[in-house]
Amino acid sequence: MEYQINQLRDYSSLFSRSEALSWLKMDFTSINYKIKRYDEKWLKNENSTYLDYLKHIYSILAENYQNEYIFKNEFLNAWLIKKLGETNTQIFSEFRVGNSRADLVMFNGSSKIFEIKTEFDNDSRLTLQLQNYEKAFNQIFIIIPKSKLNIYEKQAASIGIITYDTKKDNSFTIHRNANSNFEIEPSTIMSILHSNEYKSIVKEYYGYLPQITSFSQYKVCSELIHEIPLNELNKLFINTMKKRSSGNALSSRYYKEFNQLFLALGMNRNSKDKMIDSLKTTIQI
């Protein structure tokens, strides 16, 4: 079936933070609107649920409209969720690094960052983004449509490239692996860490926490963290981020259409189950 681009964009708006928060409140106004506008013929079964409909829409988007949500979610399902089986692996979405916000990051034995560029993106901001990421992460990957390889292949050879092929069941392939970099920048690490985290690093490395106030803690801890050898700081940073809670109520088997939403909203299993239960409500228009 052929779909107009405006219809696909309209469908894609369903997979957003604000929509998910509405579902938790049993507010399905936006879904009802989409059904009335496009899919009343689909609604043949009186027992169809909002969960059924969203799975249906996701399959349409995955086949016809690889926007950022689909890209992220498919990569989560195909690659990163498998890493959660490893000890102390932690994954975050929309992770701020300096003046940039990375699509996905992962901490296990090293730190990895993934920047996604869809068919609808350009590379105008990419150089600045990569410069920011190099200051804090060991490996950097850009995830791109295979059709755009000639554009992004020009990036520095140290940057890994993962291609996404919509013609082969949305498969991902490493085109070029990322080099490892351990020359992290302490000031960028400080900008990422929460106050309890940078104080914990200082205490762990030096064996004590100096006398500080809420006004002096950032300055004092920053000066001490700048004195830590970079290879040691890199390990301390990774271990600290692995302790930060991200929810990680992710699954490669059940409700995988929503994994990126679970991650973006930091949902634990209870909040995930609550959302899914609400979506099992029978559609009422």
C-alpha cells in the first residue's frame, strides 16, 4: 500500500515522549484521531486494542518511513539490547555531551557513543558533534542509511560507520570500525557528571573527600579530577556511569516497538508494565 509522506509523518508523531505519558493517563485522544482520519477500515475487530494499533503503525513506519525513532529503536533491538546481557552494561538515550546531545551511548568495558543520521538529516552539525564526543568517549560510531555512505565516509578514519539497509529487513552492518581513544578531557567529564558522581570519583581515587561546601564542591572536585591520569579517569568515569540508573526495562522479545520510549523515559519494569497495560484497552471511538 502507498502512503503519503504527510500521513507517515502524522503516524510517527505517535511514538513520542508526550504521547507515551498520555497513555499512562489513559488518554488516547491522539491515537483515536489517527484512526478516524486514516484507519477506520482497519478497525474491523471490535476487540482491537490501542496496543494492536500502535504495533500496526510501527510496522508501517519501519517499512516506509525510517525516521529517527525507527532508526534508534531498530538499532536498539538489533544490537545494543544484546549487550545488556553483559555484566554492568548501561545504555542511555539522548545523552548530553558538551553542547551536543548524542542519540545513544553505552558503557561496559569501554564507552561507546552512537550518532544517528537518517535519510532526512544532513551532516551540517556532525563535525562539531564528533569533536564534543571525542572529549569523553572511547569509541564513536555514526549510524547512517547505506545510500548515504558516500557522504559520511569522508569523516575521520577514527570514526566508526554502521550502515542501515532498508532493503534487507532493516539490517545493520559495520562498514568501518571505530578506533579507540582514551585521551578524554576532564572538563567535559565534569560537565557530564552529577555532583554526587564527581564527589564519588574524587573519594575513590584520593581515598578521601576534602572539606567542601555546596558552593565550592564543583571547583575543588574539578581541580582534583584534572590531576587524575587520563587512563585512570577514563576507568572511573565508565564505572561511575554504569552505576547511574537508566531504567533499562528493555526486551528483545516483548513490546520491542517501544524500547526507545522505555529508554528515553527512563522507565523501570513497573512503569513499563503500567504503560503496556493501559494500551491493552479496547479501542473506543
